[in-house]
Amino acid sequence: MQTQHEQRTLTMPKLGMTMTEGTVVRWLLSEGARFEKGEPLVEVMTDKVNLEVEAPCTGQLLQILAGEGETLEVGAPLALLLAEGRDPAAAAAAATSAAASALAAAQRESSPSSSSTPTTVAVPPPTAASAPSSGQEAASEDARIASTPAAKREAALHAIDLRAVVAAGFEPPLTRDDVLAFMASQSAPATAERPDVRATPLARKMARDHQLDLAALAVQKRGEKVTRADVETALALRQQQEAVQSTLVDGATASVAATSTRPQASAAPTPVVTSAESEEAEVIPLSPARRLIGQRMLASVTTMPHIYLDLEIDMSEAERCRQHLAASLSAQGDEVPSLTAIIIRAVAAALRASPEVNATLDDSLGPGKEVIRRWRAVHIGVAVDTGQSLLTPVLRHADRQSLPELARNLRRLVEGARAGKLSPDDLSGATFTISNLGMYGIDTFHAIIPPGQSAILAVGKVTRRGVVVEERKDGPAEPTAHLEIRPVMKVSLSADHRVLDGATGSRFLQRCKQLLENPYLLL
């Protein structure tokens, strides 16, 4: 067991059930800085929120292993910490050893095949004028090349000489992407035929014909399939490097590198396009948040048989109720509920009366052993557009909250989502979700059910239009009718047909309609 006097490795924490990787946003302390236990050390971005990672002990930030902007798997090393009471010089050897062990473990975890050996890239020998006399001198020269911690780590993992990367035209300070791009452009005929590398047939053939390392390209793609465009990018880069290297004379590597154009490398390689294609598309790497949303939505539509039920609701009384509440609550200094808050409160009450909708199909036990779980608690997720991604913060026990209380909590969650300050608990545990696109002028739409739930309500905008209003009189006389301009809202329920049928969903929608057309029942 570690003590407070031992060197420790700060790793990428798992901050949510769906989190598999995180991105370093910024370091809050610099190397050598002292900190107290619980003090924030680094801000990381997950697929949903930005969170600060706190120090597990009191001590000193010995070495930063992951640079800002770098994306790492959960459990990968972020930094080396020195617990209070130990001399930094005495911990140097232990720190280096621990870092190597942690990096090797992280590499094994993230590798597509844990049994495969690390990719080794052939490095052009330095010129006679610059050749080191020993391995120690080479390491010393590498250390003097300006590069990020991530670049140094990647180079060490794959036995890359950073001087060769500079000689290839990459301008210091080198980044991890520079090292990956350099690896992808090197010749390695043995790996072009590797079946464990995911690549299109055309990309595989092009790599074989041009003696290109598909395995290195796969590392740069982070496991995604290598395409023709990726190979073209690597080939163009190699041609540029060859042109740069042909101008090297008498070891004048530094001057040539300084005057050459630095190849543009990014977190995901940008395909090379022809002049005709360049005006047709902009290639943008898929963000972790967008990738996760896509995976979850694809899983939903391919496993849940969706049914859709549409209904129109007269919002006249809901608007009138809000106006009355605004007058009284403003005078008290309390939160004035928005129409969205009133809708959420009505849906929460309807869910409490319709437990069959507040449910989930659990198939974790295998085929033939599926069960339906009806949740006693009503936790409503509210979809929020943050400008960067879509988040769904959760209003817990929404059926137990008063309208002012629900309005306060809704505002807190929406503001927290847009500021990236929500905790994983704020974003998990929903039993039902509401998605409102009315503020964007959308009349009606059908939403995809989030995994783990059985239904979602899509809410459109409130539109003023003519409505036929009937007036019933006592006695046998036929009711009279007249036309009025009223605020009307369309809602659509998407439901998992394995859990509930059309009649059940219709009764739930009718209950929502009744409550919104008689909102004083919610007070």
C-alpha cells in the first residue's frame, strides 16, 4: 500500500458510466508547484462535461505526462505527483520507472490487439556532422528538442528519434500529432498486409503499392478504419519530407527545418482532396461527444421498435397560469416558471399516474429472460443544446417538486450544462426525457428514445391559430361552436413498443393534455 511519502501517478479518472476517454483542457498548476490534498490540478473534458481532477494527496507536481488538448483513455497517466515529505531528487529514478510502467499499461489497454508488439518505425540516420557518440548523447539531444510531454512519450513508445522528426520538416515545438504523422509516412512493407489493421480494400492496396505503414496510420486514426484519403495524406506528407531531406547538407538540419513548411497535423488526419473536390466538403474530426451521441442513438434505433403518437394541446390556460404566477412570485422574489417548467411538471405528474411509461426493458439476463422495470422515482431528463454538444441533465423526483422549485432547479441545470460545470450525477439516471425544439421554431418532430428508457416526449413551438371552440348548453340542444385564435402546441411521444403499446401511450398523452389545459391542478 502506498504511503504519503511515495511517488504517485495521477491518472485519467472515470467520471461517468459511459466515459471511455477524456481530453486535457488545461493544467491549473505548473511542474514543480506544491498543492494541498483536494486542490484542483487539471481540468479535463469528458464526452459530456468539463470537470476538475483534484489532488489525491498533499505534495508537489513532479512531472506532467499529458499535454493540454491531448485525449487519453480512462486510466492513462496524466502526471507524476510527489507526496509531501520526499525529496524530488531522490524520487527521480522511481518517477521515471513508474511513468514507463504506467505508459506501457495504458498502451496495452488502448491497443487493438494487446498481444501485438509496439510499432517500430525506421529512423533515418543522422548526418556525420550531427551523429552522437553514444546513446546517452542521443537522448540528451532529443531532450533539447522542444516538444510536448505527449510527443516525447509517443516517441519513446515507438523508438522515434525526435531529430528525425525535425529533419522531416516538422517544426518545434513538436506535438504528439507530429510524431504520429511522421510514423504514418515511414516505409514498413511488413505491416501493409496486417489483417488486424482496419482499412478499406483500396487503402490497403495503396499502402502495399507504396510501401506505407498501415499500422502507424491506424494508431493515428485511434482504431478507426483507414481510408483512401488517409493514405493519400500520408503519401503527400512523405513526398514533402523527401523533398526536405534532399536539401540537407553537412548536417544543417536545423536551418532547413526552420525554413521548411510544417506539415499540418490534427487530432484526426484530414484527407487530401483534389482541387475539384476542395470546394465540396470541409472535413471535421468527430468529437468524443458527437461520437458517443451517435453510438447511443444508433443502438436505440436498431434495438428498440419505435412507435410515434402525436397530439395537439391548447396552451391558453397554461399561459394564463404562468402570467398569474409571474405576478405573485416576482413580488416574493421567487423563480418564475417558464412554459418549459410547467410542461415538465405536467409530464412528471402524468408519469406518476402512468408507471407503465416510466419504465425500462432490461434484457441483461439474455434472450428469453427480459423483464420490464417500472421505476418508482420520476427522474426527467431535459435535452439542452450547449452550442458544443447535446447534454441531458436530470431533474430528480420532478413529481415531488413545486413549480417554483422545479423552475429553480431547471435553470441551475441548464446554466451548468452550457458552462460545462455539471457533475456526472447531474447527467445520469433519467427515467424519461423531454426534448423541446419549440424555441427554434419547430412545429413537430419525432425524437429517438435514449438507451435505458422506454419513451421520450418531443415538444414543438406554441403557435397561435384558429381553433373551433364548442359551447355546451343544458338540455337536449346541440352545442354551438365558434372560432377563436388560441395558442396551440404539438407534442409527439416516441415509445418502445416492447414496453408499451399505442393505447397505453395515448392514455399518457391524454393525461399530459388534461394537466396542461388545466394547469391549476399542478399547484
